[in-house]
Amino acid sequence: MSSDQATRQTGRLFLVPNLLGDSEPDRVLPPGTRDIIRHITYCIAETPKAARAFLKAAGTIRPLQEIRVERIPENLSDEAAAALLAPLLAGEDAGLVSDAGCPAVADPGALVIRMAHAKNIPVVPLVGPSSILLALMASGLQGQRFAFHGYLPVDERELQARVRELELESAKFAQTQIFIETPYRNDRMLKNLAASLRPDTLLCVATDLTLQSEQIVTRPASAWRKALQANLKDRPSVFLLLATPSTAAQNSTNRKRIPD
């Protein structure tokens, strides 16, 4: 235990961003983040196997077998969250590690963080890759107003209805809509978006972010229909759309056209 730890009553909960794929840690993680990772002795993880692979790639001072890694239960209760935080209340630092990207963003962990705040445990977010922000940065779409919606419905009709709803909201609020899909359904998602969106709605697909195969393309839905790229299967992707204000105006005008 360091002298700094000895003077603190509780440990700190470090929010540790994981790699977005098979990339070198020193390419996407700053030195300060890597230094903290190297000293971690206790981890709370979405998937322990993935966390251990990440710790091995990032490098640790202690052997991996000496690092305790606890899984976040699928249905996390208050009691289970309290048990995960018990070592921190005893003064030990911990790292909360996602399977990919930033913890508690489109993955478990928020309840652990919320309870840490309730118990006055310092929460320290570390700098690292976020596929959502990287995609937004590179999209050229509205960066002042945006919303992340996680996964959209799987059912075909529900998906198309939700896409139309997001498109209308985007036009009304000049807001970029961001969502993701299970990688093996990416091609299906792209086909649905190209078919469902208005021709002038901008659609960005950001694939394999931070990897050598990274691909980020923004074009109107009409252009996606003409040059549909169906090579996204099993490649992590982020989808972003931005509708023009005319979309909302058009729909509003149509609703007002009631026969005399």
C-alpha cells in the first residue's frame, strides 16, 4: 500500500477504458492511464476473461494470478454492488473495466458507480477510447446536440418505426442520433437505415474504430442506397444520423392537409 493510500479512509474506483479491438495499448491509452492500470490489484469487470486479457496487454506490475477480478452480475442487486465495493471501503483501490471502450457507457457498471458515490468512494474516470465520441467527432454531424440510444429493436417493424421516430426527433431538435448494433446484424441494420431514412438524411457508419481496418463514412441515405456497403458483419460499428429540418416541416405540413 502506498503512503497516499494509507492516509485515505477509502480506496478509489478508477473507471478504466478498455481497447476497442486488437490494438496496441500505447496507441490509444495515455501514459497516466497505463500507469494506473499497471498498479491495479483489484478489478470489477463486465467479463473477467476479457479484463484479464486487457490487463495482460496493458502490462501489470504484479502477476495476473495475483490480481483479483470480480464479475458484475447480469442482474446487479444493491447487495451485490455493495459486496463488489467492500474492498474499497477497506482502503483498496479498484478498476472498473468494460469489455470494450468506457465503463458504464452501453454496458454494465452504472449501479456500481452510483453506489460508490453514495458511499463517498472517490470515482476517477480515466482517459481512453470511446467509440461513441470518436464516431461523433469523425462524422461531421451535429456535435452540440446529440443523443445515444444504445441498441434499437430487433423486430423489423419495430426497428423501422424507431428509425423514423429518431429521424423526426433529429430534424426537430437538430440533434445527432447515435446507436449501435450487435456486430453480426450490422449489414441488416445498414440496409434498413438506407431504405427507411429520407434521401437527404445524413448517415454515418463508423467501423473498427482505432484499428488498422478503421472505416468512417458519412453520406446521405440516398447515396447509401446506390452504393450499399455490406461488409460490416462482425465488425464493431457505430451508426449516426442527422436529419434536415425539412423532415419535420414536411411531416408537419402533411398532417395539416385535411380536406375541407
